[in-house]
Amino acid sequence: MLLKFEKGTAGWNGFAKSVGALISANIVAQLVMLAATPLTTRLYTPADFGAFAVFTGLFSVAFVVSSLRYELAVPLPRSEGNAFGVMLLALLINSVVALALVPVVALWRERASEFFNVPELAHILWILPLSIVGAGSYRAFRMWSVRRRDFGAIARTRVTQSVAMVAAQIMCGFAGLGGLGLAIGHSVGQTSGAYRLAAGTREHFDAMKRTRRARMLSLARRYSRFPKFDVAAATLDAVSVQLPNLLLALLFTPAIAGFYMVGERVLGVPLSLLSQSIGQVLYSHSRNAVEGGQISVLATRVLMFLAALLALPTLLMFLAGEPIFEFVFGDAWREAGMFASWLMVGLFGQVLFSSISLVLMATSAQNINFMIHAVMLVLKGAALLLGYVYGSALTAIVALSLVNLVGYLFACAVIIRHTRGHDAGTSAQLLLGAED
């Protein structure tokens, strides 16, 4: 069957099978979304998508750090008990952050809507805390499944998420809820599948009852490098990725942000799911690869495979994006197709980087990750401001895409160089150990 495969399969063949299973699920999920997009673009206006773009930008920045990145440590402990304790820690912190957002939204939602020039945002922001709770729970349980290499469960929930999001957005669209409807659908989709993944953790709850608090505090200290170093890098990454969603409405109009949103949704979402699928499987194999001094080989092979896979789709979208969008989504979205043609160029580099960036976590190189995201944030901001200075949204998109392509390709080279140095050090230690 399409989504069925074995847990814990080892070796490169196992890696390829795991990636293939997740990709197959993502293909089904994205076909559902793409099939519904011509309808949603007729149920919602570009301004509705612009309001939704600002909401998703704010959600993404809050969400990426809502567990202080402890979820990334779930695959790392040797014992199941410690891994489960880290997962509980991530769930607890995520819930506290979501609760803290309630008074923030109550006090600042009107000011936020005025700042971003999106009046509808004041109503949409009430969805934010609920979205953080649901999406954060799914994320923590997903990383537990990554540890167990239960990629079949992850794959099935991907399809569930897409169907739930599309169904909710269509129903809200017919109800005339505008940008709020898009946000509700997004929240439903992000949360769906959490219960299914949580079912695989039940056997550990009884064992953790007596030692849960002390163990979580100890694990919080042991993996403190994630909140200390990776939170800043992840925040920078989220801000840099969401910067167009946040600034295009502010610098131009909500409709321009909506055009970008649809282009990024049609292209960026399937590509990001592809990179997540590859990145999750790569991360699950990273511990053995690091210990064996083979992490650079694994990262390089993943990088070359993905570059070859994306080359032709990138070229086709660059040449024919505008007529494709006009035909599929309607005359009102032709400008979104023009944006998408250039966005695909930048996404090529961004997906390559995202797919192998978790290697930096596995080799305790959060400082490198932070520097990459800091530089990219500055360059992306400069690209958008360049378009504002020239009074052209297209200039901003072209500059942004070129920055993404060149910047992320350079970042990939930095990662490969780092992993080679790390492998050399590991090999030397293994050799000394053998001599002793």
C-alpha cells in the first residue's frame, strides 16, 4: 500500500523508503489542497488572503518557539523514559505559552490590526492561542513518532490535516467569514492528527507518574542548549520566512499580501512538507551517522538528491507560472502567478537548506544556525525595502527570491563544510579509541 512501511528500517534503503512514504502522503495531502484552491480563491478575496497572511505570519513566529525547541530533543535520549519526559516538557511549555497569549491578544489585537493596516486582524487574532495549543501538541507527538521511526503514523496524519483544513475553509467560505474562516481552517488543520499520534505514547504515562517532575527538570537542564541557542535562531528563521506576509500588507496593500500568500501557499506548502519529510527522516538517522563519522556523507547525498528532484519543476514554474495561475485560479489571481514564477526560484534554495538544516542540531552547531538565519533576515528585509523604495511589489518579490536562492545555497555549503569537519574529528576519536 502507498503509506505502509516498516518502523525503524535501517540503512540508506530504509532512509529512502521512509522519505518515500512521507512524500507519498504529502502528495495526497497536497493534491487535496490544490484541488480545493480554485474554489477557495473564488470564495475568498485577495484581501481576505492578505489578512490570513498576516495571521499566519504572527502564528508562525509564536509557534516556532512555543515549546522552547525542546521537541527537537525528543529523538536524542537513549532511553525511552527520558525521551518521553522531554516530550512532556515540550507539551507543558507550549500550553503555558498559549495561555500567556490570551491577555496579549486581548490587549494588543486592535493596535496590531492598525499597525499592519488590516482591520479584520483584530477578530482573527482570537484564534491564535487555540492554534498554538493544538499545533504544539501535534508537533510534540510527531517528534515522538520520529524517534520511534513510525513514519506511517506521521504520513497518515498529514493527509488528515490537509482534508480537515480544506473542509473547514470551504465551509467557512460559504458562511462568508472572510479571513477569519481561513484562520479557523488553518487552526483545525494544524491540530488534526494529534490524537492519533498521542495514542502511541499511552504505555509510558504510568511509568512517568512518580518521577515526572524531577525527571523533566533534569532533562530541561540536560538539553538546555535548545532554548539557549536554538530559540533565537528559530525565531530569526520564522521572522525571515514570514517577513513578506507581515510586511507586504504594511508596505503595500492587503491584496498584494494576498497574492503573495496564494503563490507561497501553492508552491511553498508542498515544498516545505517535502523538506520536512526528508528532514525528519534525516534527523532520525543522525545520531548513528554522527557517532559513525558519516553525517557529511548522508547530508550530501540528501542535498544532491533533492536538487536533482527540484530542478525541472523550478524551471517549468519560472517559465509558465503566470498563465497557469490565471487558468487555474481565475483572472483575479494572474498577479499571484507572476509572483509565483519568481518565488519558485527562491524556494529552490530554501528547500535545500531546510532539508539538511537539522544536521546542525544533531552536531550541536546551533551557533552556525543562528548566524545563517540572522544574515538571511537582514538580506530579506533589505530586499523588501528595496521594492518599497522603488514603489514596486514585483521588484520586492524578485529581489527577495534572488536573496533566497543565493543565500540559502551558500548556507548549504556552510553546513556541508561543517559536517565534514565534524566527521573528521569523530573519525580521529574513533581511531584513538581503537588504539587504546
